[in-house]
Amino acid sequence: MWQVLGWIIGGIIVLAIIINFGNVIFGTAGLVGFFVYLYRKHKKMELKPLVKQWWIYSLAAAMVLQGFGMGVSPEPQDEVATAASTTEISETSVSTEKSSSSEEKTTKKVAINLKEDSLTAKEDGIVKIKGKTEPDASVSIGMGILGDSTEADGKGNFTLEEQISGKEDKEITINAEGKDSNASETIVLKQNEKKIKEIEKEEKEETTASESREEERKKEEAAASESREEEQKKEEAAASESRKEEQKKEAEENNEQNEQPEEAPSGNQYVDENGNGLIKGTKNKIYHVPGSQYYGQTTNPERMFKSIEEAESAGYRAPK
């Protein structure tokens, strides 16, 4: 019996601890998970769907425990004795004064005072933002995750750095977190004039180089196209010349085949008055006798023969 009673009392104590501190533990874990999710999303890293994010359920558990704790919290009972009532009124008055003082303390705003001459970038494009706020306050650009962050010194002085990569002005938000409250201020950073001229010069050079590359590419394409056209013309001319040669050769062969040799004079000799042979032998190893159709057209004979027998003995033949 006493063991059972001990288990019951222990369970009640553990339940009370979970109700009182569980919402804090789950809430803190949920917030940490939420900020990690935002960071991974900003970095465009792979993310699970929201329904599979553990921190959502951690926050939900914290809210459930908080509501349950509020529901089971005992309400103060009325005191019967007059002295106790007086003490309660006194305590309530003190509590009200403390609450009022705390509210006034919370209402107090942290100021951010910036030096105007520190809002323009140096020649390297880096802006060193100098300002003053509450001593020991945490100061950051944005949430301080991607932007610079620092802590003000004992006098409230701080310095932040921000890079401007382009020619345009850059808008940022500076946040300051003090002991009692937070403050933020949106400012515009200006690029350095020399840096702007340098960027414009680089852009102009890049544009010129790009145009030059494009022009060179067009020239190369035109030259290649012209070369292809010239090569095509040469090939067509060569093919045409080859066809003409073939046609000429074919015509000569056809004409030679139609030739009939003239009957040889007495003695089968074809000679002139000086005794020189008159039979013409061509490069095609065909002989033409005087009086044949193409005898006169054969202007550059390879050999001359006096008789048909002599031509045939040399390997020449009559037209077919």
C-alpha cells in the first residue's frame, strides 16, 4: 500500500515538473528548429515538407502544456481574517507598482544613432557603418545570420561592415537589442563614386570584348562559308570538266568506231612524195589512214606509219 502511494506521489511530482517546465523545453527546441529551417531555406538547401518538420510538433506540444498548466493552476482563495486581507491588498499594491515600473522600463526604446558620413562605401565597396546605441547592446544587419553583427562597447559605440557589389544603392535594416527593448532602423548605403566608375569601366570593357568576340565569330563563320562555297565551286568545275572530257573521249571513240579506212594505194604504202608515212597513230593505239573521217582532226599523232601492217605490228588497230 505504501509503495503504491509512493508511486502516485512520484507521478504527481513528475507531472507537475512537466507542466511547469515542459512548455519551456519544447518551446525552446521548437524555436531553435524554426530558425534552423529559415537558415536552410535561405541557403536553398534541401528541406522536408512542413508536416515532417519536428520543430512544428515541438511548438505544438509547448502550447498544449502551457494551456494545460494555465488550466490546472490553482486560483488564490479568499482570506477570512482581516489581517490577511490587509496583507493581500498591500502585496497587490506593491505588485501593481512593480508591474507599472516594469512596463515603463519595457516601454523605453533603444535608440540607434548613425554617422551620416559612414554610410558611403570606400573604394573597395565596403561600408563601415558607425553609430551609437545602448551600451553593450547587440547590433546586427538583418538577423545577423548573413549580415554582420557585433556588440556595442561600454559607451554604446559600434561598427558594422557591409559589402556593396554593384553600382546601385543598397537598403539594409540595422537591429539593436538592448536589455529592456529592441529597435530597428532601415537605411540606404551609397556606393563609392570611384568604385562606380571602375564598375562602369569594367562593364564597358566587357561589352566591347563581347562585341569583338561576336564580330570575330561572324567573320570566322563568313570565311568558313566562303571557303565552303569556293570548294564547292571547284568541285563542280572539276566535275564539269571531267564530264566534258568523258563526253569528248566517248565521242572520239564512237567516231573512230564509225570510221572506215580508205583503200590503200598500190603496194599498201601511204607515203608522201618524200617517202614519209602518212598513217597517223593516236594515243589510244588507233590508226587513221588518209581519207578517213577523222584523219584531218587528228593533229597530234603519237606515231606515223607507212602501211597498215606496220601500224598493226606496232600494236595499233583500225577503228571498229
